[in-house]
Amino acid sequence: MTDELAIKVYVESKKALSRVTEADKIPLIVEGVKTDVVEVGRIRFQGPRDKNRPTQGGDSAGSCHSLTYGYIMAGTLGVALIDRTDGKEVMLSNNHVFADMDSTTEHRATAGDPIVQPGTLDGGSAVTDVIGHLKRWIPFNMAGSNEVDAAIADLNNAADATECTVGGGIGRVNGSRTLSDADYDLPVQKYGRTTFYTTGTVIDTDAIINVNYEVLTAAGIVVRTIHFVNQILLTGMSDAGDSGSLILDMDEKAVGLLFAGSSTVTVANRIELVLDRLNLEFCPSPPICARPGTPLRPLCNRITGPIVQVCLRIGSPDNIIRCARIGTPDSVINCRTGAPLTPWECRIGSPNTIMTCTSNGPDHVVSCGTGGPDNWFDVIGCAAGPNIDINFKDPKVNPSKIAIINVDKIPADMRASFEKMMKKMAEAP
């Protein structure tokens, strides 16, 4: 991008001038204005009902388990986020989308059931479109109250989903918020398989409702009524197939998981209950690291050369430290701090490479090493919010040359200048 005005000409593919006919050549200047030929490929409609790799929140998805009962279906993949039990990326949607209405009286799902994207109703196939497998879900309590209609599936390949991102122009999820009585009339948004991007407002933050589900049985379709409490009621902003969509406020903070609706209202589970019941969390804030890079890439501390990098994401609710880009982009590790003085090990890309880390007492000092005494680094105060110090035992590192920057705190009107500065710093020796 430049500040110079140009006429942009979009082409499917650029070719050498010797292969372009005179009639098809774009002049360098048209009426005094320069031209810019941009290759954009073959443009086609890309909707949430297509097969999308990587997929993101709002895309069509569903269980193949329903085929056992003789019908095809499609719901919405809410978002890809983090399973706190093992640090892995998972896909979030409804029980009735991923676990096929599994309940305390009808066990219709099994861990490992294939999940396809798009859903079978949109052409998804268990042969060519399996993106992951059912991991955990909350069965419906048919005799009592329910708070969530939720399930998660693992991913066959983490690259097949864009983490913590929702389509329709919403973008990256900015954490979550708990709604209160003060949030009546709060504007919200969602992106889903059927009605795409829609907006609405909060009507109620603590509704008690009965929801009717149609279930296919050996005797045909029967209606099950399930009782829900602590639900969010919204103005009508959805239709069949949008179940599983993430509901967000206009600051991209998640507030609910859409699971039901009528011609006039949409109903969502409270997002804090979904996260709690399934032990999930949204992606941490942009990583705070120790080597200037660019705002759009992790700032990382090089510890053993230009290939091996360590990047620490600091400050998640359960003191998880995520270390990425060690060796290769595929060598992602997840480390969880334990009790004081309790060591833990994480494998980093091959069975013979182990990172050993120890949490050293109430100040949550964490020491990690990846191969020898010269490669150790300390992260001080990893649970202490912004007061973070990074110390290096590598004598080759000059602490005075280290900068720690929280890019979230940079004012919007300063970001362009900041990006230019960081790019120049990254290019410096």
C-alpha cells in the first residue's frame, strides 16, 4: 500500500508481457494516473455453507452420527478456541449439532464421532469432509433443568481452523463478558450458516424457557421438550441452521452461544456457563515477547539461532504459558504451571527434545530450558499482570537491547507509525 493514487486492474493471473496480446495489455498510465495490475485469482462466492479450509466461526458443520438415524443436517460452528484440559484447539457448537441430541435418556453420540464441515445438509461427506471428531459434550437432562446446549470437537489438523475468529467481518474474538441486568438493549452480532451476518439486541439475561426439539426415532419424528434456565433472550436474528453461532457484543466480546429461536426471538446460552461446563477459554491476548518484530507477528526471543524461537503468552486465568514456534511452525507446545516447585515437561517437536520448566513459589517464577545451560531463560511474574520482567542467563543477550511492548495498549492513531518503526527494527541486525 502506498499514498499514491492509482487505477487498479484486477486479473485472474498475471503473465509475462510477451504472453499478453496488445489488446489485453494494461497501459502504464491512463489520463495521467498510474495503473496497478493485481492478481486476485478466480473469484467465487464463499459462503458459510461451502467447504472452507481453514474454517472459522459461522461456517456450516455438523455430526455424521445423524446419518445412523437416517437424516442429514447442518448447524453452525461457533468458534475454534482452547480446551483448558490439554491446551489443544477445539471447535465449539451445540450438543444438538455435534452430539446429535444426546441426553440422559437417549445416548445418541459417542466420543470420536466424525464432525464434517460443511454439514451433511450442505454436501459434507464422511469420506471427504471430516474436519475433526466429537470430544466432549453436555448431555441434556430430560428430567430437570439445563443451562447449556454445548459440545466440542477436536481438529484433525489445527491449520484447518482459524483460531478464535468469526466470519462475516466480525474477526478475532476479543475475550468474553458476562451479561447483567444493565445490559438490556445491548446491541449484539453473530455470523451463522443460514442467515449469515445479523444483529440484534438483548431482551433478557436470565430467562427460563422450554425448548422443543424434533428427534428422529425408530417410530419417526418425535418432539422432546427440554427445560432451560439462565438463558439470554435476543431479538429475532436467526433461523434453523444457525444453531451453534457465537453471539458477540459490538466490541467482539463473546456473550452467548446461540441454540434456539422462534419467529420473533433468538435464545442463547450464557457464554460463561459454556466455558465453565466444558472447561474452555478463548485465545490469550497477543503474546508479550522479548525481541522486536512486527505488530502482526509474535515478538519472539531468539535463544539458539534464527530457526529456534520461543514465544510466551502470559496471563491466562489458570496460569497457562503457551510456547510456540520452537523449531518449526508445527512444533507448538502447551505448558501448564503446577504447584510451587513442581516441575513439568513439554515435548517440543521430537521425542528427544524436552523443555523442562519449574514454578518456583508464590511469585510464580518459571524457568525453562531447551537444551543446555546457555539456553535457559526466566519469566518473572507470569501471573502478575503487566508487571513482567524477562531475565536471560544467556551471556550473549544484552538486556539493555530488550523491549517488552503490549501492542494492545497502542492508540489507534499511532499504530501506523508504530508498525513502520517495528518493521525497521526487525530488519536491523
